[in-house]
Amino acid sequence: MLFKHAPLKFSKRYLRLLGKLYYIINPKERDLIKRNIGNVLKGAEKSGDVIKKTFDGIFYHYSEKLIMAYRNLDRLKKEINGIMEYSGLEHLDRAREKGGVVLVTGHFGAVEYMPLALHLRNYPVSMTVSFQKDQLKESLMERAKDGDVELIDCHRDDVMPKVLDSLKRGRVLLTECDEVDAWKTHKDKTIDAFGGKIMLDRSLSVLCRRTGATVLCAFIIRTKTGYCMNIVPVGENGENGEKVKSNIGEEILKTLEKYVMKFPDQWYQWKKLHMMRPEAV
């Protein structure tokens, strides 16, 4: 009821209070996040401020998840439309002229609003998701029907055929590149990122190769006045139009790193950063 009816700012403050209580009860998780941030931002003068803001970002994320799931959809569209800015939509428009588009994001910023932000600009969206609660799945599935958003359940659906069908129909496929629990990696293949070695997930490279779809990255940054959705070219669609020969998965991960290092407090996958590292480097 709170996230359905209360003002957005109040809902976020309430979740922030619950989040602080959660980390008092779960100090090991809190310390792991602090340690992972400290290992990447070694010597940074403001690492303490980043850590504090990172926890606030985690709380904002979960409040946005609940708002997206339960708030009156028409009301939410008006609220978000008034505070959402866009940058780089021309890259998405050009890519869609060729067919389906794989739009890659991460556990970053206001990612929960990504389907809504695209819907507000009339883009047909398909999205791979992993539901943790049946109640949340039921709510989001119902709301997705009203917004021309197709949700592909990674736990129950035959994912690849549905993904391929979505792209063949010229839709925008939204997926995350830092879902480390689902990564398929080569332990001996790494890149330098986040202050050390990071393994590479093969899944995105396979998806891009099989579909031939244009690949772009997208990140919704929280700003002082609301949100800004950024569409970023990667790989063969590099900013200068050059043809990049490196692994597309590497290009995507390096793009994510660029945004995380610029806005470290908006990434809420810090607690799993160590899982991205190889066991032995």
C-alpha cells in the first residue's frame, strides 16, 4: 500500500530506513561491500563518501523495484515522464532501422525503470528477467501487458528461442551483463577491469553472434533532478564509427566499468564483485 500510494520521496526514505536496519542485522554483507569498494578505489580520497552513497543507492534500487511493481501505472508514467531525460536515442533509432537491438545494461542506477523509460518513447521492449517471488512476477507480468513489454522468464521459459523471436520482430531486447550468478566463463580468459582481473561471460558474445543484432549499452543515471537514460554505442558501433575487433563481451564489460568508475555509488553489484574475479590470477 505504501509504494502504491505514498509520494515517491517518502517511499524511498522508508526503504532507506529498512535498509539500514537490514545491514545492522547483516554486518558480514555490509563489510563485504565496503571491502570490495575499498579494493577498487584504493587510495581514493573520498572512498568513505562513496561507500555511504553506495548503500543509499542500494536502498533506492529496492524502493524503485517496489514502486515499479505496485504503483498505479498511469500515475507512475506521469511521474517518471516528468523527471526522465534521454541521451543518445539517435543510436537506438539508427540501430532499429537494421532490425532488432540487444540493449545491454547492468545492476546500475535506476535500471528498474528502464522498460518504462523506453516505453515512454514508444520502443517495443522485450526483457530477460529472473523473478525471485511469485507475487512480484504476477504483478510485473500484468503491468508489462499494458506497456508493450514482453518479459522472458529465465527460470521457466525456453529463453533462446524467445529471444531470437523477439529480435526477428524488430524489438529491443533488454538484458544485464553483470548477472554473475548466471555467467558462463573461461577461467583462463580475463580482462583488466575494476582494479584487477575480471572473467568474461561467454553468453552475450554467443547471443550477439547468433542473432547478428546491433548491440548497444544503456544506463539510467540518478541525477539531482531525476534520471537520465544514456544510450552508448559499443563494438562495431563505436563512438567514432570505427570497427572494433575485440570480443563484444569485453567491450560491454569495459563500458560498464567506465560508468561504474564514474558513478561508483550507483552500482549495486559490489557485493558480488569478488565472484567476477578468477580463483587464481
